[in-house]
Amino acid sequence: MSIILGIDPGSRLTGYGIVKQEGRSFTYLGSGCIKAISSGKELAPRLQTIFAGVSELILQFKPDMFAIEQVFMAKNPDSALKLGQARGAAIVAATNSGLSVAEYSARQIKQSVVGTGAASKEQVQHMVRSILKLSASPQADAADALAVALCHGHSYESLLKMNGQASKVVRSRLR
């Protein structure tokens, strides 16, 4: 059993999603958004809010794994830089808590959860709702974060399976 914290970073809204994984089965534990909105245009207070919010989630849910969406190249370089800084605040919160960090591209996440890397936000929300058996679709940023956690769970499960098969091959060759 593993608890996975997934993060969809943003400089104003950072989505989070927490799932428990047992084999191929996932259970919803929580999701929402860290609202990093300050009275001015200063970025530093927002980054501190993200860091504190992620740190609090880690204390509350005690995840075993942390996964975050990678930065994509936005049309606006300033937006990409702010997104990178928001990711950095979340990553530092995770590493300060002793968690290793797994990173996935938006395309990898969509492929893992929906089956196509070109899926829409609505498709991601629908599949997250379906996989986790939720009564309603989560807010878009929270659904994206849950998709990050699910993607990591699928990837981790595949690695364990491949590693187990590789160990069997090695053991059979040693006999």
C-alpha cells in the first residue's frame, strides 16, 4: 500500500490530489487547490503559500510518494518562469520531508489516465471521476493533480512488475 501526493503546479492555483494505491486499485483520499493569491503582484508570498500548503498536506496525509507535472513551454516566457518557481516551491516542500520527486509531462499524464496524450481537461476530469469512483467531477486543477498521482501509481506499478520479472529471469539463469 502506498499513499501518493500528486501536484498540478500553478503560481495562483496549485492543485493537489492524494490517493492510496493497493496493487492496481486506487482509493481517493483528498484533493483541492492551494490558493496562492496575494494582495499585490509579488510572487514571493505566493511561493511561500505553495510551500506551506504542500508541507501541510505532507504532514496531514503522510504520503510515501510525490509526483508533479513538468513545466511545459508556454507562449509567455514570464508565465513559464512563474510556473517553474511554483513547481520549485512544491518540490522543496517534498524533498524537505524526505520524499523523492517523480516528474511527468502533461502528455504522459493524459496518456496514462485517459489513453491519449491529447486528451482534454474534461476527459481527464471524467476519467479521474470514473477511476476513483467519485460522485462528482473534481475541480479542474484538483482533477489534474489526481491524474498526476494516478499516473505515478500506474508507472510505479509497471516498474515493480518489470523489476519482479527481471528478478525471476536473473534467478532462473543462476540455477
